[in-house]
Amino acid sequence: MIRIEVPATSANLGSGFDCLGLALTMYNQVWMEEADGVEIISRDGLSIPVDESNLIYWSAKKLYERCSRRLPGLHIEQQSDIPMARGLGSSSACIVAGLLGANRFLGSPLSMQELVNLACEIEGHPDNIAPAFLGGLVTSAMEGGRVHSISVPVSPKIHFAALIPPFELKTEVARGALPEEYSRRDAVYNLSRSALMTAALFSGSLENLRVAVQDRLHQPYRMKFIPGFETVIRMSYELGSLGTYLSGAGPTMISIVDDEGVKIFREHAVAHMEEMGISGWRLEILETDPKGARICID
């Protein structure tokens, strides 16, 4: 049996819609082995599909089919710290785990690049997939069915305070709220800030982050699905956030903080939100995962 560890991911980072992503220190762990038939177990009691519709199994089967091989079955056990439908890449983590495991069982016929391409074919866009595979801060573009990605480290001065609400938001709902077209002004606005975001996170240029998270392409349309969105934004800046953005399609919101900000958020963030009438949210202080998904032998 092999164990696969896949990090959570935060996509978009405000301005980098569908092209920027970040791997974080929160994990989905999956134990897999070939078997006769399908057996899927949740080690942490999380309600997950236990038939062939399970995304880990489905992704593994997709790779077997791509390699013209029949999948006899899999024994899968899953334990995940990544909350589902919260904008932290839970679906991407399952896809990546399934593909990595299947590729290992078949003797690694697909390269990492081919795995990333197949995963994005399944997921539809690379902003979560690429950092889940590669780790770090990842910029991605798709061209002719191929994903072009570069991973760079994030400055050690930077940490991430994830504010996770007690409710879910399905990606298809949040994506369905977006307009079909944008103005040139809004496109340029986001292009400039996404470039600034990449440089700021890499270099540790903290003073630029509040501008870099600004966005006109997705957050203004998705905020209506998140009760207290503007209040949480205001609260985060009152506590010293360097820049706060909607993680992926939401509803989790992430504040970029320095060392002092970590202390302040731990001591005051949840209580401060409750004082403002926003209850049930939890705080996770996360770092950048530099390595991405990996296979371990238990």
C-alpha cells in the first residue's frame, strides 16, 4: 500500500483569476492499493462517495483508460484536513491523489507534465491543480491542451491566515455568477495586479500586497454568496492584514500576514468576527508547502 499526501491550495490570490495558485500546509492523505473490486474508507468519518463515483477512484480509472489498461479495482482510505467546497482545493487534491497512485501502480508511464495536463483536463483549469502537484507559488497558462507552469518559493516573511466559514459554496455556483465578458479596463486592472502579486510574494515586498489582491473579475460577483464578506474584509485590515482575498471560488477568505500578524490573528480574529455578528468561522494559520504532492511508502 502506498500513501499519497496532497496539499491544500488557494487559487486566484485575488487578482490572478484562473492563473495563480499557492500550495498550503493542510493535507489530504490517501492510502491506495490495487484490489479486486472497489473499497473506499473514510478514516476521519467524513462523508465521501464509496463507489466508482469517488473522485480519487474516478481519476485513477481515467489514467488507466488513458494507458489502455483495465483497472480491476482499488482499496482506498482517505483522511483529509482540507474542508470540502470551501475554496481550498479539496477536489483538486482528490484528482491529484488518484492520478499519482494510478501512475505509480502502472509503472509511471506518464511524466509529471503529462499528469498535470491530464489533471487539468479533468478539472478544467490549472490554478489549483498545478500548485497541488508542484508546491510553492505557481503561475500557470494553458496552450493547446498543455499546461505551462512555473513554481517559485514564497518569502519566509509571509504567512496565510485562512478564515474558514461554517458553510459550503460549490464552485459551479460561484463560477456561474461570473459575466461572459469584461471590459479592457478591468482586464488591464487585473493583469497589472496579478503580476504585482507574484513579484511581491516571491520577494517579500509586503507594502505591495494590499494593492496586489485587488480584483474586478470574480470577487465582486461572488461576494453575494458569502454573508459577512465585506465585514470580514474590514475586520482583517483592522487586525493588520497585508492583503485579504477570496480563496478560489470561496467561501474561505485568506489574509496575508507577517510574523506580528500571525500573533494578532490567533489572539483576536475569531472573537472579533463574533463581536461583529459573524459566528462559526474558524482560523487556520498556514504556510506555503514548497514540495507539492508526494508518494510515501508506509
